Amino acid sequence: MLRNLRELYQYRGLLLSLTQRELKARYRNSVLGFLWTFLNPMLQMGVYSLLFTVYMRQKIEGYTFFVFVGLLPWIWFSTSLGAGASAISDRRDLLTKVRFPAQVLPATVVVTNLCNYVLSLPLMIGLGLLLGYVPTWHVVAFPVVLLTQLSMTVALVYIVSALNVTFRDLQQIIANLLTMWFFVTPVFFRVDTLPDAAQAPLVLLNPMAVMVTSYQAIFYEHRLPNPGPLLMWMGISFGLLWVAAGIFERRREDFAEFI
């Protein structure tokens, strides 16, 4: 398990190189190119804001900004998990090379989408300033939430990418699971609007609920995130990363055979 994570650090130069290549290739033949990094979340925010402020009215002040704060980390997570499921099974060209570090491929998917998230943050902050939401000192908690989400996402992508090599239906299951997961994550609604009996299970069982509400606490509510759920999922994420590295290491010998 430690070997897997140690090798990932050892090949950090390759990880950076592949991430740069993915970022350049993503919109290579597009007219707007890299602008889609900003346009995609903006267009989604516009659609959902229209839906929930006009057709399904939500009485939340600054609703557009509220949605945007939660939508950006969700896009990072869901895109990473959706694309990460096939990170190993789709890269036979690289895995057939001698001693190619397979663990770099799932990590590249996560880091590439992390870059898109970070690059979208100035847009989010600019929208907040336009609507009167000026960042406060509570942003000091942002790296803690970011690190927790990063650990959790890398762990899940390691697991699903390793399993998908022999169980190809998994990537289709993940795609449908993410759709359901999205609507039980408080991107469009506040947790405190739910019945009291539903609030605790949502926080305990849905790590992205904790991540999203933590970002909303920092940027929208101007307070520190609730420490209990965040620290709980931080511990779970680090533990899950350890387990995921072990699963990935045990299955790595089978990759060449099945792809």
C-alpha cells in the first residue's frame, strides 16, 4: 500500500506531464478552447438557477452564487469519478510499455479536473463580489476541505478504475449512480430545509454533502465549516486512500492480462 503511494510521489513529474497533456487535449479542436473550462460550469449554473428560481422556487438569498459554490466541487468530483472508472481499461497503449506506473493514470484524471476546479475559483469569487459576497478570513479552512475531497476522490477513483478492468459494466453503473448522488447532495437546497430526521443521515452517509456544505460555509455563509462531520470524513478519506492503494496494488498484476 505504501509502495503504491510512494511510487505515485516518485513519478510526480510524469503525473504533471500527463495532466498538462490532458488539459491541452481536452479542447484541442474546439473554437472556444480553454474557455470551456469556465463556460461549462457557468452554463450549468444558469440552467439550474433558472429551474430552481423560476419553475421550482427556492427562497435562498443569492441563490445563483449558492448554487455555483456547490456546483464547482461537484463537477470536479463527478467528472473525476466518471472518467476515472475507465482510466486503466482505456489506456492499453501506455500500460503495455515496460514498467509504466499504472497508478499515475487514475491520479491524472483527478488532478486534471482539480486544475479545472482551481481555475474556475476566480470566476466564482468574481460572481460573489458582483453579488456582494466578499471572501472573509474563513477561507483559511479551504485547503482543509480541498485536501479532504482530493483524498476521497483519489481513493474512489483508484478503486473503481482497478475493478473496471475486469468488470466493465462498472463504469455504466457509476454514471447512473452519480446522477442519483447529485440530487441527494445539497447543491440546490440547504440541508436545514430537510426534516430533522433526514439531516444527520445525509451528512453521515454522503461525503459530498459534507464537502459542499463546507465550501458553502466558507464562501457563502462566511463561517467555518462544522468541524465534526468534516474531521470525520477527513479521517475516513485518508483511511479509504490507504485501502484503495492496497486494492489497486493487488490488482495491478492483472491489468495487462485483461486489457
